Amino acid sequence: MLDTALDAGLSPETLRKIETGRVATPAFTTVAAIAGVLGLSLDEVWAEIHRPDGVVGPGEVDQARDEARPRLAS
């Protein structure tokens, strides 16, 4: 998480606040920076937010993070 935050130009505390919902609406540039570090396109992020059922389950955030980890290691 430290590397992700720093690579995105954020403090680790800011990233923690976003993850826990204490920052409910992060700035677009913040979201774009995090997506870039994780190797996600903004289209992928948008598709997750606007899924047909409109709900992101609690495990889905963890799953997306776990799927992004191999991209961070390379």
C-alpha cells in the first residue's frame, strides 16, 4: 500500500482514508493516479462503479486489489 500511495503521489494516510470511505469522493485526478499505478484503465474503473446491479460487494474490492497485485510487482 505504501508503494501504491507514493507512486500515485499520495500519502499512505490519504489512500487509507479512500479505502475506508473516510474520503467519500476523491478527486478525479486522485482516482486516475491510483488507477494508473494499479494498471487499470479509467474505463475499467467506471465499469466497476456502474455495474448493472449497481452494487459493489465487500469482497469485490479485495478481489480487484488482489488481481492488481501481480501488475504492481512487474
